[in-house]
Amino acid sequence: MQDILNDICKTITAEPNKGKVASYIPELACIDPEQFGISVALPDGQVFNAGSAHQLFSIQSISKVFTLTIALGKLGDAIWSRVGREPSGDPFNSIVQLEHEGGKPRNPFINAGAIAVTDAIMMGHKPRETLGEILQFVRFIADDNSIGIDEKVAQSEKLTGDRNASLAHFMAAFGNLKNPVEQVLGTYFHHCSISMSCEQLAQAGLFLVSDGINESTGFRVVSAQRARRINSLMMMCGHYDGSGEFAYRVGLPGKSGVGGGILAIAPGKASIAVWSPGLDSIGNSKLGTQALELLVQKTGWSIF
Ligand code: DON
């Protein structure tokens, strides 16, 4: 495995076209696109790294996997009255479907869906309390208490967050937000601003590899059925309007973030995190996707 990762790292770092770093969040616009990291965590506790696998980056929308998991724990299937389970076929920050679909976002991974999920888990609590709960959960599944939030990124998101604010107000007008819009947005911006390394992220994904149990720590995080369902949502919706392309090229459930990270799950085999800050035109990591494509070719880990 180490040789495979070293090879991938060599190929990816030699690629001339790295994609473009997210510019709509100023704090992310200044990240060096030349960086690359990959980490593969196996259920038996082994971890393989290559490149900048210990470098912290902004996990952005990958946090939506964690907030969905918390929401399912708190509300169970009731969450599905607030958000759907279908791919949107539209960009991650699109507002168009909301108007025709009664303010109910298509899925929990587009921005509108994740804002509704964030609102659902707040349950009348203050942002600080909800964020404490989200961080505690992420630290638990990653087995790492050092994980935190990059306050500068959160403030940067807030400054340029008009589009997310529009989505939130629009949903509030349909009665699909229960807490004050400003508080929901503040909580959402902050959980998107959690910083993690590839190694921490791969570790955090382990519960989705082994039917809900993080075998490296021995803790059950969710039921087997729930783990399978979260994986299915990642497969169908984890890359927005690029989800079909990701399924075609990589063939694994995955969730991307505009920080350039991707968490991919090979059920029964491994949890994989890659990071390359340059994005494709849809907003998914360009070389991160290529690295996963190479990894799956070399390991045969596609679920198909
Ligand atoms: O709300 C936003 O736009 C960002 N905090 C997250 C978007 C994101 O990561 C989309 N993923 N590729």
C-alpha cells in the first residue's frame, strides 16, 4: 500500500494543471495549490500516508457527512421531512429547486440541505453548544481531541456568505428553519471551517467502512443500516452535479469540500482522504479525484 501511495503522490505532484483554488471564500483563495496529501486508514488500525498527509486544511462540505450523521442520531427518519435524498443535478449553492419544491432541499449535502440539517440539530440550542457537540463528535470518530475550527475561515465565509444567507432566508420563508437564521448560518459556517489533516479525516471515516463500527477504536458509531444509507447518499449526492462523473471515474461513496479535500469510503476495505486545493469547474478537487481514480485502479476497490 505504501508503494501505491508513493506512486500516486509522484504522479499527482507532477501534474501541471492543478485546478483553481476556491476564490469566493477569501481565506481559501490564498492556499498554495501545489500541496497534495493522501491517507488510507484500514479497519485493523493501519494507516498509510503520502505527501502532506499531516497538513491541516479546511474540510468545508465534508463536515456535512458528520452533521448528517448527528442529525440521524438525534431525529432519526424525521430528518427526511426537512431534506430529501435525491441528487440535485445543480451546483452546490443553487437556489432554483427550492422555490418549486416548497423550500425542501434535494439532499443533505448541497448547501441548502446542510443548512437545514444544521438547523435541525440545533434544537433551540445556541451555536456555541451545537458547535461543541459537532466538534466532540468529530473528535470522537477521528479519535483525536486536537481537532478544531479555523476562526479566520469562518469569518471569511461569513463576510462573503450572501448566497448561503439567501438560501437560509428562503427556507425560513417556507418554515423549514426553526432557529434564528443568523444563528443557523453562524453554526453552518463554523462547522464548514473545521480544520483536519488527511490522516485525521481518513480515521474519521472508518465507521462508514465497517457497517457503523470504527474497528480501530472498537466503538459503534451508527447502526449498520445507517452506515450503508450514509454511504449511498455520499455516492449519489456527495459531489453535487459532478456526482455521476465521480461515480463513473472512482466508483466509491465520496464527499468533497471546496477546501480541496475528499473523503472516500471503500466499504469493508478502507477509508481514504485526499487533499489537493485546486478545484474543477464544479468545485470538486481536480487532482484529488484523479488520485482516487488511480488508487481504485491499483487496488480494485470500486464498489462496482
Ligand atoms: O457554504 C459554502 O459554500 C462552503 N462552506 C462549503 C461549500 C463546499 O465545500 C462545496 N463543495 N465542494
